[in-house]
Amino acid sequence: MEEVRVRFPPSPTGYLHIGGARTALFNWIFAKKHNGKLILRIEDTDEERSTQTSIDGIIDGLQWLGLDWDEGPYFQTEFTADHVAAANRLLASGHAYKCYCTKEELERKRETALAEKKREAGYDGTCRHLSAEQVQEKEEQGIPSVIRFRVPERQGTLFYDDEVLGRIERAYSEIEDFVIVRSNGKPLYLLCNVVDDIRDRITHVIRGQDHMTNTTRQVLLYDALQAKIPVFAHMPLTLDLQKRKISKRSHGEVVAVQFYREKGFIPWALCNFLCLLGWNPGTDQEFFSREELIESFDLSRMSRVNSVFNYKPGDAKFFTDPKLIAINEHYLRTMELAELGDLVRKELETENLWDPAYETTRRDWYLATLGLIRDRFHTLKDFTTAGRAYFSDKYAIDPKPLAKNVLKFPELVTWLPQLAERFSVLDTTFNAEETERISRELADELQIKPGTLINGMRTVLTGQLAGPSMFDIVTTLGREKVVARLNDVDRLFAAA
RNA sequence: GUCCCCAUCGUCUAGUCUGGUCCAGGACACCGGCCUUUCACGCCGGCAACACCGGUUCAAAUCCGGUUGGGGACGCCA
């Protein structure tokens, strides 16, 4: 059987956004599923808009997501000779012709057509039937020209069979003679893309529905170049709540892959979310390991309906699609602790909170602590913010619990040190049961609710309103830190 | 405007090809309850959709036609 070869061909004119990442993901899964190859090709023929920063960002983003490729990155501009040769072949075989119409002329024609509101398919064919003499004359005058593809003057429709959408048809008469080479000699996307796909022996072109009109024209190109037409699969698009195509321009960083990296998302969680946009396995399964996704994936289960990225600007709680957050949370609290440990390590390192002992003598403590605190967290960032008190003695006290659980009870300034004193004599018995017993006992003696002591303790020890069971916190932190922090309670009153 | 694609809960979607098991299933979000020293997690329960009209049929979310709605494309961008 023929080797499956797919490609991801981003144009480096901006960062990698989630739509592009989704396209890359589906191609990646497809390649893996069929033991095929994924080719990364940077389509940088638009010299004015292509940037190195963008190239780096795209590659960086793909790597972060864990989407690896088998060949490339190739750069389209390195194959200009191929593209020009193909254009010349088309010219020689009569599949293309030189067009001397100027940009300005065409623009004027377009505008008048638009004004009359009866705009027909593109180019009017002025240069299509130029005689050899006329062409020679123009050449001698040095009039610049572009190369246009000569769309066959056929009755009926052109069609191709899309793996997702079924048969797609379009009347030949609806397809204009499109430009394949600019007047400066630079070949255009439509041609380059086909020439490269032929050279790279691409078998399946999996891309967005926004390419559908390109595909009909490219099918013509494959025929004219006498190459086998690949299988096309047009995926539904991802839109915003206003049903607009998502883009950097109108949506900003929330659609950038980089944003999720900076926000502390787990790369695979983003992939998992993305694969559910326009695809489902036909079962109720929503969480997939890589292997499971590759196993379950099938192009035939791709939806034909555009999906909406449920993002509401200005929402403090749901700063991106709530389902994406939910999926990230799911992974955060169910993934292997060792794996989570590696991800959190990076967070701790950037905050200078990493202790090498977490890899050795304190590894058990490190992983157990992550397991204790992760249930309440949303992203990896929470480990160094809300969870900071577990890894550092310098942590902020949230004003809300400070007021509610501490300042409201001024006597805590003596109660908590009292508690600390009783804790301090505990040695091997400094465990959850004993610390709880002692705390309740003291509350009883002071004739206050245990909650007063417990909640005050939580605020002082972690700076947080909420957290794990208080006595798990106490044992995790250890006697020394607990005693020190409780004794230090007066600083909170002093500061207030 | 022209061509192409699409149409199930607020969002992601199952079900449509092969009509009956669907007074439409799951997930997220939301609401309520349980658990609890806090907040979560977890568990239980609830709210919520077949765009509209007509046709075919004993029977339509499912097939057909139309309407409406949405999207995409219409560059010497990719």
C-alpha cells in the first residue's frame, strides 16, 4: 500500500493560532494512525509578510504541543526553481498564458462590476485569446505580464470527492483564469502549493473549508501537470461567538497557542480540546491519551459543521472556552504525579522556588504535596501562586480570608501562638490526628468554635481562603514551618 | 451580488447515510442536594435543542423540495 504522507504548511505571517494548531493536530493524528509521515513546510512565498519570529513561534508552538513531524521544515522559497519550471511547462503545453493586463485595469474592472452588483467570476479573459503576433508585440514593448492558468472551456462541472464533505462540484464556467506567476516572476500559492505537494508525494490534503475554492482550481493544476490528485479532506472551521473566523487581528492572544503556554495549560489538554472541535469518536469518550486518540481517529467522523470557540471577552472566570479549562483541570488532577511533577518543576524553576531535593530526598514529599493541592487548581500557574506557601516562606496573604478569618478575631494573636506551643512539643506524633485533637482541645478550652482556630490557621499557613483539609496541610508543611508561621501571626495584625 | 458548504440544548456534540428502540443521549457551563473545619474534588438530581414551511410514509431529527439563517471563497495573499 502507498505510504500515507500529509503535510502542515503554515505561512509564517503571524503566531501559531489554535485553528492552525488544530489543522496540524489532525494531520499529525492521521499520519500516526496510518504509519505515515507528516511534513512541515513553511510557505514563505509572501516575502513582505513572512518573518523569522513567526517561523520560530510556529515551530516552538508545535513542539510545545508535542506535535512532531517526520520531514522538514522545508521552506517553499527554496523550491522556487521547481515552481517556475512548472509554470513554464504549463505555458508550453498551452495550459497557461501570459496576461498583460495591469493591476490597475483589473482593479477598475472589479470596482465597476462590484458597483453594478453583478460581479461575475473574476478575470474577463482579455489576454486569453491573444495571437502570437500580439504577444510578441507586447513582449517587444516590454509590457510586464503575469501567467494565468487557462481554465478549460468545458460544459458541466468539475468535481472531486472530499473525505469529509462528499462530492464537491463546481461549474467550469464559474472558475476564472487565475494567476499562477506574478509579473515579477514570483510564483503564487496556488501553484507552489500543488508543485510542492506533488514533489513531497502528499497523499492526503487535510485543511480547512476555507480552502475549498482553492481546491477546485488546484485540481485543474494537478491535471494539467499530469499528477495524481491527492485525497482532499476539508475540515469545518472554528468561529467565535459572533460566528466570525477566529484571527489574531480580532481576537488577540486568546487564540494564540503561546497564550495557553503562558497561562499554564497542559499541552495535551489543549490538543484534547482541539480534537473535539469538529470531530468525535462516536462514543461518549471525551478524554484521550495520544494512543487512544490515534486509535479512535477516523476522517469519516469529522463533522461538516463549523464549531464555535466559546470565548467571551472580559470574563474573569472563564478567560477562554470553559470546556478547555475543564479539560485542563481534568488532566491536572488525574495525570500521573510524576508527569505533573515535571510540568510543575518548570513553573517552580521560573519562580526560583525549585529545590533540587525534590528530585531526590524530598521527591516523595514533592509528589504527595502536588497530589494534595492539585484538586483545587485550574492551571499549572496555580502551583506558584495559590500554592506558593507550600514551596516558599514568602507568600502573600489573600485580603479576603485575612479579613474574614484573621482580623475579625483579634484574639488569634494569642490563640495561634498558644497552639504553636502545643504543636512544638509534638515530635513523632506530629500527625493529622494528633494536631486535630490538640486544636479541638484548645478550641474547647477557649470556648470557641474549632472552625475559628482552623480557618485562622489556614489563612496564616497558606494565605488562602480555601485549601485541603487543614491537618493535611499541617503535616505537609511540617512542624517547624507551622510553629514558625503561627507564632508570626502578629505581623498580620501589625500590617493591617 | 455570484459560487460552494452547512443547519440538534448557551457551547462542544451523539443520533441523519441504513425512517420506528429519540416525548432526542453525553460533556462543559448553570441551578439544587449529599459530603465537609474552608473551598474544591467526587457523587446524585435538575434546567436546556431537532430553524421554518410543505411533501413522501402507517411512522421523519432522520428521506425530498422550498424558505430562512449562518459560514467560506471571490487578490499579481497564503
